[in-house]
Amino acid sequence: MTMNDESRQDALDTSGRRLDQIRLTGITALGYHGVFEHERRDGQTFVADVVVHLDTRRAAARDDLAHTLNYGELAEQVAAVLSGEPVDLIETVAERIAATVLASGVVQAVDVAVHKPNAPIQVPFGDVVVAIHRDRSKLPAAEPYVARPVAEPEPSSRPVPTSTATFPVTPAPGAPVVASGAWSDAVAPAPGGFSQGPDGPSTELEPVPAGEALVVGEVVTDVLDVEPDGPVEVVLALGANLGPAQDTLRDAVTDLARTPGIEVRDVSALARTSAVGGPEQSDYLNAVVLAQTTLAPRALLRATQAIEQAHGRERHERWGPRTLDIDIVLYGSVLAVTDDLELPHPRAHERAFVLQPWAQVDPDAVLPGLGGGPVGALAATAPDRDGVRWLALDWLTTAIPAVSGDTGAVPAGPGAEAQDT
Ligand SMILES: Nc1ncnc2c1ncn2[C@@H]1O[C@H](COP(=O)(O)OP(=O)(O)OP(=O)(O)O)[C@@H](O)[C@H]1O
Ligand SMILES: Nc1nc2c(c(=O)[nH]1)N=C(CO)CN2
């Protein structure tokens, strides 16, 4: 009894290449899901197949479980959902499994099929299956499942499921604990979820005082894949100058807020800015989002890139026009330089189109690292400061007249459409 071919989908990475897969089929458990009273009372067999889409190269190159998903833990988590808190629909069971699997930062997409071979159907049938595909742009309609041991036997006569869950739960995967001090603003870890290895990669790390370079070279790549042990403050810079830019940025804020592991705390005013660098192109709309995340830095990058992709981002030339750009300006106090991720963003300190909206939403903000300092002061001296034409405060709820029906292609003259703050 396995997931049939038509329900299995290829998932692509951000460059459009097919991801690798871990397939686990026929996970079987006694569960109590169903609409009918006898299903809730007597229970029946449920079976799940899971295909996890991820990049397995790093794990293979190092022959290290810490860089992939432990299929033993995967099986246990899926079985815990099957035998856990009863719900009416196998659709809900499938969403819970998908949410739980996607809570691991290494996973980019997941296919889940939930079978109910003994379903109360009054005609002869072979099987009934709900099959879903979820990724970071089509997120599961459920929270990750957090199973916890039952403290005392339930007084009811019905058999006690092997585990129970509390919903909703904090969508933070129980991660390998990063050496304390490596991530700022961390609070208590959430239970449950996957670890990415037997002990977690963090055991190799020393605590790093905030404001110092975290680690150089090889180990940095590991640290950037490690989930923090609690929410971390992050600053994201959004920009767009192709298509309906204001709508895209507004949708992107919604997408960020809906991403498990990201909590949007504040959104800046919207800035209209002349393009910096690249070919001649139309003005940008820029904004800054203050958020907290329980995602590892690289998982956060994947999430922001997935949102860029979902809004039609294409990469043709450096600093070319774009439907949506989301840069990670800051991730707690982490300083890191790797091939795919630099923290803080290496050009944030010299970009008024980032600094001005950031200073507007957080006047006391300070950018750490090389070239850093108080954000307001950096904004006042940034080379492109004269290119910030105006800031609109209420852009999330109101169509800005100068922007609506305008893809950003209208060259704004000095003081044009000013809504200065
Ligand atoms: N802090 C960061 N935030 C986002 N992307 C980053 C960061 N550090 C490094 N990168 C890498 O930069 C790559 C190029 O990103 P992107 O195409 O959005 O650049 P850009 O927006 O054109 O230029 P810029 O980086 O100057 O803003 C990404 O694939 C990502 O791996
Ligand atoms: N005004 C403006 N200029 C840019 C922007 C941007 O968001 N706004 N983004 C760039 C690459 O990220 C390059 N240039």
C-alpha cells in the first residue's frame, strides 16, 4: 500500500532543479479519527506514506545525519499523528503530518498520503486515500503536531491513544539546541518536532558573545542551519519595482506572517526610492518588516526566497528590476559570511532605501557589524539618501494614489506626490 505515482510530485529548488527525496511508506498505526461515534470508540488502522523533498548533498558529502532528516524520527512523528488526538477527517490528519514534517528547516516540500483501508464505506472498496503536496508557498492548513505523553490514563473506557496533542501549538520545531548565546533573544524551546541528528550539531559549538563574528569557515555553514532555541529578532528588507508593486509588497507581508516560524511584529512605512545600481530602471517601493523567527537562518532564507518565487521573481542581471526582493538584513546578533548567506546583509549599511524605512519603524535601531551604527544616522548619510522620495504610512490598508495603477515606472520629479512623514 504505497503512494501511487500520480499523487507524487516533483519539487524544485529555487533554481528550478528537482530536489532529492526521502520516501517512507506504509507507516501504520491504530487511530481514532472519524466522523462516526464507533470510529472514535473502537479505532481502526490508518496508514501514511510520506515523501520528503530536500537537498541531501550536504549530508551525503559529510556522511552526517545532522544534515538530513532522520527517517526513524520521521516515522515516529507520523505514527504519533496517526495515533494522536482524534479528528473527524483524514484531510486534517494529512495536514498535521505535512505541517510537522515541514517544521524541519531542511525540508522544502512534502507529499503526504493518508489511507483509511477499513473506512465505513457500505460498498466493497479497496482503499480510500487523501493525498496532499505542501511546500513553503502552499503551507499546510494545520500546526505542527506536538505529541506529549499522557500523564494519567483517561477515565473513559475507550482505549487511550498512544499520544495526545495540544492545538494550536507554537509552530516552532523542537530543534537541536544551539549553544546558548549564539542566537540573541532566544526564549524557551518548544517541545516535539524533529532534530537533525542524534545529538544535534550544536554540541560542537561554543557560546558566542553577541556582536562577535560567530565562527569563520566551515562551522558557520552548520550554525546557519541550526534552529534557535527560541524566537530571534530579525529585520527583513522588501523591495519591488515590476508589476503591481504595492500589492505585491502587501501580499508578501501577509505571506511572511503566515509562514510557520515567522511572526511579523511591525511593518515600516512604504518608501518610493530611485533605483540604486544595475541598469536604468523604474523607481522601487521599499519597506522593512520587523519579525521574530524560530527558523534557522538558512531556513528563513529559503522561506523568503519561496515567497519571492511565488511572486514571480526572476533573476536576469545583478540589481535588475524585480517583482519582489526580500533581504535578510539582520538575524539576531549573528555575524556570518558564507557563500549563500551573509549576516547582517553586506550592503544594508549603505542603503537609504533600507535604512530610512527601518529608522521610521524602529528609531532606536542599531546595525551591528562592519560599517554599522545607529540606523537613523546611517540613513542620513547614505549615498542614496536623496533618492528616497517619500514615505507613506498607511500603505497596508490604503491604496497610495501615486502608486496604484502604476508599476513604479513613472519617474517622480522632485517632491512629486510627496507624503512626507
Ligand atoms: N542577508 C541576505 N539576505 C538575502 N540573500 C542573501 C543574503 N546574504 C546572501 N544572500 C544571497 O544573495 C543571493 C542573491 O540575492 P538577490 O538576487 O536577492 O540579490 P540582489 O537583491 O539582487 O542584490 P543584493 O544582495 O545587493 O540586495 C541569494 O541567492 C542569497 O543566497
Ligand atoms: N531603490 C532601490 N534600489 C535597489 C533595490 C531596492 O530595493 N531599492 N534593490 C536592489 C537589490 O536588492 C538594487 N537596487
